[in-house]
Amino acid sequence: MGLLESIRGPKDLRVLDTDELNKLAQEIRQEMIDVVSKTGGHLAPNLGVVELTLALHRTFDCPCDKIVWDVGHQTYVHKLLTGRLDRFKTIRQYHGLSGFPKRAESACDCFETGHSSTSISAAVGFAKARDVLGEGHNVVAVIGDGAMTGGMAYEALNHAGHSKTNMIVVLNDNEMSISPNVGAMSSYLNRLRADPRYDKRKEDIEFLLKRIPIIGPKVAKAVAKAKDSLGLLFEELGFTYLGPIDGHDQALVEQLLNQAKGKKGPVLVHVLTRKGKGYKPAEDNPDIFHGVGPFDPETGKIIKKSAPPTYTGIFGDTLCSLAKQDPKVVAISAAMPGGTGLNEFARLFPERFYDVGIAEQHAVTFAAGLAFGGLKPVVAIYSTFYQRAYDQVLHDVCLQQANVVLAIDRAGVVGDDGPTHHGVFDISIFRVIPNLIFMAPKDENELSHMLYTALKHNGPVALRYPRSVGQGVTMDETLIEIPVGKAEVLREGRDVTLVGVGPMVNTCLSAAHELRHRGVDAAVINLRYINPLDRHLLLHYARLTKKMITIEDHTLKGGMGSAILELLEEEGLEGIAIERIGYDGFVDQGPISQLHAAHGLSVKGIVQAAERLGLFRRVAGS
Amino acid sequence: MGLLESIRGPKDLRVLDTDELNKLAQEIRQEMIDVVSKTGGHLAPNLGVVELTLALHRTFDCPCDKIVWDVGHQTYVHKLLTGRLDRFKTIRQYHGLSGFPKRAESACDCFETGHSSTSISAAVGFAKARDVLGEGHNVVAVIGDGAMTGGMAYEALNHAGHSKTNMIVVLNDNEMSISPNVGAMSSYLNRLRADPRYDKRKEDIEFLLKRIPIIGPKVAKAVAKAKDSLGLLFEELGFTYLGPIDGHDQALVEQLLNQAKGKKGPVLVHVLTRKGKGYKPAEDNPDIFHGVGPFDPETGKIIKKSAPPTYTGIFGDTLCSLAKQDPKVVAISAAMPGGTGLNEFARLFPERFYDVGIAEQHAVTFAAGLAFGGLKPVVAIYSTFYQRAYDQVLHDVCLQQANVVLAIDRAGVVGDDGPTHHGVFDISIFRVIPNLIFMAPKDENELSHMLYTALKHNGPVALRYPRSVGQGVTMDETLIEIPVGKAEVLREGRDVTLVGVGPMVNTCLSAAHELRHRGVDAAVINLRYINPLDRHLLLHYARLTKKMITIEDHTLKGGMGSAILELLEEEGLEGIAIERIGYDGFVDQGPISQLHAAHGLSVKGIVQAAERLGLFRRVAGS
């Protein structure tokens, strides 16, 4: 039996000596590599926080003390140390452990996350509640340097620094371009700053901090400047700043955390860690191993299945070719150039590509400014992260009719990342915005045409497409405009109309085939435009078939089906029987196809809906 | 004829000498006081930027140069100087000039605003577009110190500082607690910092900045700390910092702006202004004259009509009494303690009240932290500003079932502030969130009971109420819980069911009275719960009357009426004729009653809907 099996909870860590802790760290890394090589997951971030998590759990007393993890994908070590080793193999699986903190899983998960930059806000809340209730526990937020680019983190720092409440922010700084010599300098700075004489020597240190670049000179990212100034910035905002130190020196981190624990008021502890630490393939390619699919643990080789290109890939390719033809096309990412398929665009058009950091609000309003300045900006953000920029889409883009294309990637369920990452609210919240043209393609070929159409259109356009491989269809060589507000009839039929949006249209086609076998003649409509709806066509088929089934990879409330209900009401069409297929409530984690099946987004689900509409009764009786 | 009448555009300002400019400033102030005393409006902020706006328009060349105004309520002077004097009397009136920048009004309004902290983002966009297109104009953002507490401004600074593009941010610092001696110190600092030898003396100045408080020691607000450090913060983020200077010394401001114009890269110009400057009543009460109704221009006395208390007032009063009984009740405001009725709460319970600045995202997640820490937080934010915290409501409060009460003030149209301030999207975007109980009271008495109910409830609750005086009903002395998901039948009827939400219920009652006169027997339902719907009761009346009219002070798409359409579909109820009353598209500015009338939210509108449902035909034929 290894050491890890003997750890039932954080208390068991306190009795270990240095050698045992090192051995435990090794076991933890091995366990994570073994499991994630099969399940996939956020490996590199977790390899980077092994010593930090050990130090946190030896210094603080969970669940009495509160540790809030920003984003939360770096909590695997935390899970292993808080009684979840036996279930660890189920991580990110259907009905298994979550890849993020979950209050239902453990009392040690005090706050759930998934999106970036919330931890300091939550921690100020925990700290203030403790103060009001006269309690005495510690509150710690653990936040990465990337998450510090989100404005919300600044709002929270502003409040925390002013409030003077006792709390600790651990800045887990894993910027990969940190060069080795930085470590030496930072150790020096740390010895100075962590010293009791610190206050007297503050000015000297600040002088040094200004002159000695903590960050290598070639860090060409927006985060760099922010990081460079973090020490000062925190002090200016009312924090005591400790660090930076080597985050893989567990004893040192523990020492600093203990020091922080003893201080009054808000304290920032700056630790430097390395993403992928201890596993060479992940150290070499921390980007790839950030969120990774199954791989060979020996070689680190990713297990790839041959598959058609993804929607994201086709989006990126098409945007590149359109940008070659039109110098006004520019692209914006919020810290996700790879995830949104924009790496090639960034390489080809560095002057026309903007990665603004984890700053969706700024990304969207910045795009509106670019548009009024005469360019054609395309903002590519995941559906779930657009929730961060709702007001900016509404006011800065749509109210003033800015020529902005909102590319909504990862629309629909996304799989193992679960409810914080599913993109199942965008239709409800975006279709109600006046002036916004809102499209969804049935396949990757249509996606190209739609992107072309969006860039031709004068005014704001949104375009939603899923996280998945395409249908494997042939791509047209010449792109054409798809008339705004025009749906497409893919199959004529007189008994029922199936209305699909996005790739669900293909499920409708298969279902129509199945229904045909059972004597039901279904029309299939590819909606194409969620806004404006093709009123004429939809009304025609509603009148013709009297029965409709709508299907969307999205929440039912306020969704596409709801838009069609509104249309029928507005036109005074009564007596049309409708079944809507989609999600009701938050959707669990799990494989996309399994989630679809579980919620009736399948041929079977459509056939069952047809049954509820009484379509087979009629046939049986005939 | 005064000087102001001779100003047809910014160019006419360039020929004026100092005396003429002073005279013009006086005329501008007089014109604004005269007009706003009749129309109401944002007087104090505009009185504070007279010299700054003159200096901007003498230094920069609109519309070629781009000036982006943050929030935008301080653009009256700008409007007067850019050809809109003749229409100025119509400001904030129905079909009149907007109280905010509007692209349709003038080429000099390059970006529309209304919500805070967007100007730097838009300005970076304009600047980057200029760079890509090889143009050479200037780009200026004008932002207040309050707006700097919004995280989005930080996101934009981060990007601007890194991008090294030429742009100017004018920080209009009108913090009212600035004491006179600060002016002298800041002038000294300015002379030093604006000096060509500045760079060499930077360390000295920074030393001084740290030791000499720019802000009086008693500024007990979160903004204070941020402001205190702004100079350093901007420099750290890659800006050249100029100032602070007296923003009412027009020549000095002009000089500094010209200096900024000549610099490479992003520049911050820090000007100190006084809200209400030049009009004693507004200088003495800048809070009251920030956004003010009609007043006597001679005395500054606000013209008040006797009226029942507002919903906001009742909310604040009720919260205070509930907080007296329960020490766990705490309240959060995002820079709007007065507007949301929390001033008295803040006075009574200073340790349990948190004003976090213009930081809605942080406010909501902070509340979730407070809730998990064991308190009962109530977050009071205007409907339109909740759009800034959608993701936080969804993930941080609702997904993890935090015990947070979301008080949605100013729900429905708000009047003269227009489309950026109307609260007409909250039902659509909040009702689709799983786990969120969503209420709306028909009157101020019910609001009290609902707030009581919300605080008793275990889990997230939203509560929407309008910007207006209450119905003048008697307030119950004892508060009781309103059963979750239970609607109220206010009137029985067999011909049609009127479903109202919020105070629209009272319009339904009046309409039922009117319909009775015309032979139609209408049932009236006070919906109370938008989520969960009272399915049983709604279905009963749908079946009984076969005809329904829904009415909501809200957008039609995805709104309350749409929720009822979904209910009928889910229950397979066909053949129910429904008319939904609400808004379609963005709603103009104007008096609330006029906006209601224009969109059919009136007795007349309901009667017309009844007519469309054929209710009178039947009666006529009988």
C-alpha cells in the first residue's frame, strides 16, 4: 500500500516528514497521470499544484478553514487529499467525480467554480461572514495569474484591500515563460520581503522590483504587464505582499503560508509553479496537457481517432481565407486562441489578431470600437463565457448596431466539463436582443457560408456552433450568402414538421427516415436563423402538418422551440400541437452523445415525441 | 444674442479668447440649469465638466478625432457645443434629445453608452482600427473615478497599456471628499510631473505620492484606495501619467491635453473636477443633483409632488425591520446605496452593509460567499445593471443553490434615461436559470411580504419591482410567507383570463372593470411567481376561459407570456387563444406612463387585445 491510500483527510498529512511528503507528491503525480491518461482532464495545472496543495492542507484546517479555488480545474490533488481517492478513477465521467469543486462531493469544497476570476470575491464573502458571525477561521483564495486578467478579480481585490479583513490570496503564477534566473531573484526578493524587517526595507524592495524584470522580456501577452506590476499593485490595493517563491518547494510554501496566516488584513502570497511539473511530456507541452484527452502515460502520446475536422477548425480556416481577401477582417479572443481555432489566424495576421486575456467584457466592447473604427471584427468566445459579456453584447454591440460578428463556440453540451461549461443558455439570452441576427449551421459546410454571410451583413450577427467534429460533409469551394431569415426545407412531409437548429437537423433527418418506416411522413426544416425566424415558412408547415417537433441542443425555457410558440401565438394560429425537445435544468457531465440520449436529443427522442403527439395512433387506426 | 448661440460646432471655439471662454462657460451653465430645472437630468456631473469639455473640443477635432464618454450622462456640454443647442430643451423628453451620447444625433457621438466602465474598451477599439487602417486621428476616453472601480475598465487598461497604441484616457476625478489643500498639492505634483524633466524625477514623485494623501483620510469607500494608487497603477500598466490638475482651469487642462496629444503610446490625464461646479445648490448636494427631477432654478428647491412611497423605499424600510430581527441579514450595493433604498440600512447596520463600487460581478459572487459563510445576503441592483452579472447569478448563486436574495430594482421601463436603463430583459434571462425562485409583487405591500418570504426561503430568490411610487395601499403590520409557486386570483371570470405580473396586475383589474361594461367577464390573476409558475391554477383558468391575455412591463421575447405558452405546450393544451402584451425591440425614452400607453400596457391595450381575441364579436352576436 502506498502512502496516498493512507491519507483519509488533510489531518493525516500533518504527521508526515519531508521524505514522506516527497514520496506522497510522487504518488499523487503518478495517480493523476494514470487516471487522466484514461479519462482525459486538466493534467498540467494539477501537476503544477501538488506541493502547493500539500502545503495548503498542512497549514490550514479544512473544512473549518475555507479554501476557494479559482476556476477549479486544479483541484485534483485537493480531491485526492480530501477522501476521494477511491472515486478518483470516475473523474469527469458520467455520474462520477466532477473535474471541478462540488459542494455535494465534500465539505472541503466550499465553493463551486468553473469560470475564471471569482475566487477572491467568494473569499471576501466568506471572510466578511466570519467577521459578522464572530468566527475565527482562515479564508484562502487560490488564483492563477491568468485569472488575474479578469476584471472581476480586480473588483474583488479593490474590495478586499479596502475592507482590511483577514484573508489570504495565493497567486499561483505558472507563466511558462519564466526563465530560470527568475527563480534566484525571486528567492532573494522573498527572503527580503518575508523578513520581519520587511516594512523598513519596503522602499528598497520596490526599487528593486521596478528594475529587475520578474518576467522575461519576450512575454508578448497582455498578462505580462499586469504580472510585472502585481507586487506593487497588491500593496497599493491594501494587501501585504509575500513572495515570489518557488511553489515546488513544499516546505518553503508552507513556511510562507504560516507567515501569511499570522498577519492582520489581506495578504497576497505569490508562488511560482510550473504547469505539468514532474511529467516531462506535460512540462514540454503544457498547452496540450492543460485539458487533455486520453494519452499513453509512458510516452505522453495523445490517442487520436481519425475524424472529420471540428466546427472550430472549419471556423478558423474559413476566417483565415476570408481575412486574406478582406484586410478589414480582424479577430478577437479572450485567452483562448487555440480553443477557438484562431492560432493560424494569429500567425498569419498578427496585426489583426487581439488576445485580450480572460476579459470577455472588454473583448466585446473593444470589438464594437473596432467596428465603428471601420473594421470587421469577429469575436470568438465559448457560449458559456459569453454569459460574462451579456450586457456588452446588448448595449455596446446591438443597441448601436455595431458591425460585429459574435462567434459562439462550444454551443450545446460540451461533455466532461459539465454544467459550468455547457453552452445551453445562449439562445434564450441572445435571441431576445433586438437587432441581433442569430444563426446556427447544420454542418461545417454551412458554417463556412454563414461566416461569410455574417461578414457581409451590416449589423451585429451571432453564430452558434458546437464542440464536436463536423458531419464530414464536402466543403463548397465558393462561399455564398445565405439569405437572412430564410430557413431550409430538407424534406417534405405532411404528417409532422421536425424543426432542428444546428447539427440537430441531422438527427431530425434520421428521425424522419425512422418515422417513414412507421408510416409517418415528416417534413424536416433546418431553421438556420434563430433570429429573425422564417415566419412564412414555419407558418406554412405548421398549417400543413398541424403537428411540430422542435429540437435544440439547448435549454427548453426561452429557447428555439419557445420562439416558435411565440410565432404561432403572434399569428393567432391555434390548434397546432407542439413537442419541444431540449434540456430542463442544469445538465450533468458526461459524453456528449450520452447527454443527448439522456435528454431525448436523439432519433429515439423524436420518435417518442411523435408518439406523444399521437402520430402512431392515427397510423395504427388507418 | 449670447456667445453660446454663435457656436455651431467645435471649430467656433478655437477663435475665442480667455474672457470669451469664461463667458461661454457661464452661459453653458446657465442654459443647463434652466433646461434641467424643467426637464430633470444629470445636472451635477455636467456642471463639473464644462471647462474640461471646452478644452477637449479646442484640443481635438471632432468628429475626425474620437471622444468616447464613459457612462455618457455628462455629455450635455458636449451636445451644446456640437450643434444641438436648438434641441437642448427636448433633452430626455419623448422623441427628444437623449440624455446620453447617440450616434444618430451627431457624428460627434462616436460611441453610445449608459452603463459604466466601457469607454476605455471602446477607445482601444477605435485606436486599433485607426492603426490597422493607417489613419492618424486622436482617440480619447473620458472616464470618471467611480467608473474606474468597474473591473471592465481594468481589463481595458491592461490591454491598452500592453498594446502601446496612441490614445488618451482622461480621468475625470470628481470625488467630492477632496479637500481644498489637495488642490495645492496636486498642482505642485502636476507641475513636477508634466515637466519635461519628469522622467528623471519620477522616483521622487512616486515617493511623494505615497506619502502625501491625495485623498482626505476619511474617505471610507472602496474607490478611495483605488484612486489613491491610480497614478502608480497607470504607470505600471504602461501609461504615461499626467496630472492631477484642476479641471476647472480650462487653459491648464488644454495645455495638458496638448501635451498628451504629442506623446507616443497610451497617456492618462488626471483632472480634478467638482460635481455641481458653479451652481451652489448642486455643489452643496451633488448627490441630489446627480440625477435630479424638476427644481426651482433660483433656490435649487426640488419640486416634489406628494405621492405614496416608492417600491424602492418600501424595500429599504422592510429590509431594515427584517434585519433588526435577524442579525444574519446583510445588504450589498454596487455604488447605488441611495438609488436602491439602502441608505438607512447602511446607517443602522454599518457592519452588515457593503458598497462594493460599480462592480456588479463582484457584488453577486461576494454575496454567494457571504451566504455559504452563513449569512443571508440581499443584493440590490437595478435590472439593467444585473445584465453585468448574469454569469455570476447563474453559476455562483444558482448552480450551487446559494441563499442569496437578488433584489431587482427598476424593473420595467424607467422613463427618461431610455433604452440603456430600461429593465426589460430580466425576466427572459433570469427565468431560464434553474433553481432560481423569481417573484414580482403587484404592490408595495406585497413587496414586503415577498422580501420576507425570500429571506425565509432556502436557496436563491429574485424579486423584481419597478421604478415608481407604489399603489398607495395600506401596509400590513405582520409579514407572512407567500407560498412558493402560488399565484393569486383577484377576480373570477369565465370569458377571458388576464394574467399580470408586478403592478401590471392593477392594470388588469381596471381592464376587467372596463371589459365588464362591454359584456366580457374577465378573470384576473396576479402571477406572483414567474418561476415556478402556478401550473395548476393557470391551467385551470386556461381550460375554463380558453382565452388569455398576458401583460408584463418587459420584452415579449422570452418573457412571462412566453413562459405561459411553454406551460400550455408542456401540458398539451391546444386551442387556447393567447394575446401577449409587452415590448418588441428597444424602448425609447419618455415618461413611464407614455411608454406604457405607446406599447399597449394599459386598459386600452388590454381591451384591444380582447378585441383581437374576438371577445366582443361573441358578445355583439349574443
